[in-house]
Amino acid sequence: MESKLAKLEQDTLTNSLEIVHHKVRLLMEVWKVFFDEICYLDYLTSLPSSIEQFLGEIYCLTMNFCVRKTQQIRELQNKIYELKRVLGMRDSMLDGWGQGNMSLDRKVAQLQQQINTLQQQADERKRLMEEYTLEEVQLLKELGEAAPPHEPLCANAETGFLPDAQKMAQFADYLSRLRAEKVKRITTRDELQSDIRKKAQQLDWVPRKDRHRQLINEQTLIPSLSNLHELQHLDFVLSGLLERKQQQQEQQTNTAKQQSKKTKKHDKRKKQNRSEEPTIPPSGTDPDADEEEKVEEQKQWSESRKKTVSPPPVPPSSPVSEVDISVSSPTNGLFEKTIEAYMRVEKKAGRPADRQKIIQEMFRRFRASINVWWERCLILPNERQQCKVLYTDQLDEDAFVAHIEQQKLLQSYYHENEAIFRLIYQWAELWNRALQLQEQLKQCTDGECKVPQELAEVNEQLATIRKQLEGKCREFEQRCQVKFTMYGMPVMQVLQRCQDKREKLKLAKSCKLQQAPVLRSKASFIRQQLSPEMVLELSLMLRDLLIEKQTEEQTDEKQSETDTDDSNRGSDDDGGSSSSSSRSNSNTSSDDGGEVDHKRDDELLEEAFASATAAVTT
């Protein structure tokens, strides 16, 4: 590379000398022809100085350009150094900055680009610093903190230095902890206020002090540490008073029972003494023995009541209500009994019995069953988020009971309004069929097409179902004082919207076919005849069979998707009347219990799990 450069320089000098030599000779000939001897000699002697002056001017211009660029580079370097000092960055050279072959213009361009980048970083850091400072002040104000417990983000603002990236990241983490602390304190405040109001209502206590009323009833109470401590102290005092009141009530009830027993014995003895003809009672008929027999009969009756399945609770007007885990009813060891039964079944089958995995499997099945009932009740997913049972990480007996209560709540709501749900399912199926027939009617060109007749029958059935549904919804509204809703809107409004927009009413798969009420009692009777181990073992076997069946059905569906359109067209042309009659028969058979054979596999699995749980409770 150096030899080529030296050769190029030598060639440049040689060419330049040849050009100068040629031009000088040309000028000498011109001057000799057109000027006299004196002028010719004068021009000839001044020519070298003129050439030197011309090249000197070029050299001066070049050096002045280099000086200006060098000065600009120094100014840019100083600016970069100042920006890095403000940002708290270490000084580092640009890539290729120490190479001697870099031109001055390229150096200036790189320095200007670096200055722009650093200036953007400085502006962004200033903006973040202002946002962080304002958010910190706001959070501390909402938490009731007087002063920040750490040094400020920019300790020396007058120097112009900005915090470095590490300090900004630490401050962002501090703000995130403040936000979490705010949410935690607000939750604690709301829980304490709710508990205190409940206990005050049970104690019939009305606060007289303004401070107590502010602590209990103010929804925007600042969740400072002092306010939370006062709420905790008030809750502690009310808890002690409530516990003392409950103890007194229990003592009073016990004394009242003892007093009533004494009075009954005394009255019995008086009646025996006053009898005219004294009769000798047979052995074992004395009052104490009679009372013991009554106690034994009462125990046997209570045990028989425990063995029978208790009826569901009163159906609510809406299932969108929370089941609190902390206040769930006791279960007399139902959770442990279910786990032990599962472990016995796993050991009997030769599988490893892991307690934690069994608990997770139990809750997974329960939540799957609850989700199925959510779908059947036509409730939106965002409304389901109000159910804290499905989103808790707590897997203990209280959560287990809360799952049972949540499922009972949904089941009671569904069975109370089962007639309305069935009408909605039938209307959706017929409406989707009507839309399909309308599309077929547009494509039908044959004069003997039976699509219009079938469409008229479907429309007639839709009108009949709509009238029945309106009547059922009016009864529900009179009974519950609220409108019956599906997917967060009144039912009739949803149906009218589908008809106006000519769009299908899409329902979940679990809404299409339901279990017949006639066989439900039979299934529960058979379930009571089986042992808990047998029910659990059957449910696990059913789970394995259903997994194999689902895989086979998926492969069959993929193979049959390509032939679906041709088969639908053939069925529409050849058997329109038969499809309408079969559909009407299916509608009537859905009320008579014909849907049991077509029940979905996941519903069978969840019913088996519920059967196992019910068997363990007995």
C-alpha cells in the first residue's frame, strides 16, 4: 500500500512538472512573437514568482480550512464531554477516531451525531426525572407520608448534573414498590372498614365520635400507618366485645335449655302424683330413660339427615356474586377425606400418590366444572372475573368449600331458570338455521325448491318461542325485580339485536345439550350406592377414555371438513322436509330427556368428579 502511494505521488509530481514545462514553453513562444524584447524579458523573469504565488495562495486556503475544521472539532469534543459529564457517563472515543486516515468532515459528522444522541438522552432523562418526582409526591400524599424516606432523585440540581441510568432504574423500582404499598394499604383499609361495620351491626353499636365515624364510613380515608393502626385497634376492640357477647348468648341458651328440662321434669312428676289411679310403669319407662331414648332418636335422625343429600340453597336472581373464602361454612373434614380417597385410588391403581398433585387436580376439575356452569348461565368472561374463587392461589379446605358453594350458586341459578335457558338455546338454534336457509334461498333457482316452506316453519317456531320467552322473562322480573340478562344485556334486547343485524347468536358448546332431569335423580341414586373409592376410580378411568375419544374425534373432524359443503348441499336439495321434521322432533325431545345420549365428554367428566365428591361427603 505504501509503495503504491509513493508511486502515485511520484507520478503526480512528474505530470505536474511536464504540464508546467509545456505551458511555460508555450507562453515563452507567445510572448516572443507578440511582445518586444524588453517585455519578453520582463515576463520571463517574473513567471517563477507568479507560479510560486499561485501555489502559495492554494496552500494558504487549504491550511485555513484545516484550522477552522480543527477548531470546530475541539468545540464539539468539549460539548460531548460536558453532556457525558451531565449524564454521568464515562468518556470513550468513537470507533476509528484515532485513525489518521479519517477526514475532517467525517470527524465533524460523527461528533455531531454523537452530540444529537446525547442531547436526546439528556432531554429524555429530564422528562423522566420530572415525571418520577411528581409521581413520588402524589403517591406519598395518597399514602399519608410527610417526607420521602430517602435522598431525592437529583440531590444537587444547581450543578446541572442528572442522575445516571442506574439511579433512575433504582428510583423506578422504588416507585413500583410505592404503588404496590398503596394498593395493599387500600385493600387492608377496605377490609378493616367492612369487618368493623359488620361487627358494629352485630353489636348494635353506633359510633358517636366524629373520628370513629370517619374511620369506619369514609371511603376516601388516607391509608396512612396511623389510620390503619387506629382501624386495627378498633377492630380488635369490637372483636373482643363480639366474642364476649357470643359467649354470653351461648351461656344464656344453655341455661335456658337446662331450665326448660327441669321444668318439664317437675311438671311430669306433678302429673304422676295427681293421677287418681296409680299405675306401676314397666321397666325402662322412667323419665330419665325416656329422655335418653329421645336423645338417641334425635342423634339417629341427625345422622340420617347427614347421609341424605341436602337440597340446594334458594336460587338467587343473579349468579354474579362473590363467595368469600374466609367465611365459608365448615365441612367436617371433607377436604381431607376427599384427598385420602383419591390417594387410596391412586395406590390401588399402582400410580404414585402425590398429595400436592392430587390437590391441584381436584381444584382443576372443580374450576373446569364451574367454568362450564358459567357458560351455561350465559355470563360474560369479564363478569366472571368478579369470582375470586377461580383466581386464588389458596388450595386448602376453605378454598375447597368456597368452590363447592360457588358451583351450588351457579347450579341453583340455572335450575331455577332452566325453562328460560332452554328457550334461549332453542331460539338460537332455530335462528341460526333460519339464516342458513335464507342464504340457501338466494342461491335456489329451482321452482320445486322446498327451502321457502321450511323457512316459513322455522319462522313460525321462532315467533312461538319468542312469545314463551317473553312470558318467562316477565315472570322472572316480577319475582326478582330485575330483568333477566344474558352476556350483560337483557335477553329480548340481545335477540332483537341479532334480528336487526342479521347475525348469528353464538353460544358455547355446553349450552346446546343438557342433562335430562329424569335421569339426574337416577344417577344420584346410583351414585349413593357406590363407595367413594369406586366412584373415584370410575372417574379416573372415564378421564382416560375421554382423552382417547377426543383425539379420535379430532382426527375424524379433520377428515370430514373437506366433505361438509357437498353433503350439506345434497341434504338441502334432497331432504328439506325431512330435516324440518327431524328438527321439530329434536326440539320436542330436548324437553323429554333425549339429550342424555349426546352429552359432551367434558360434562361427563366433571359430573363424575362431582359424583366422587358427593360420595365422599356421605
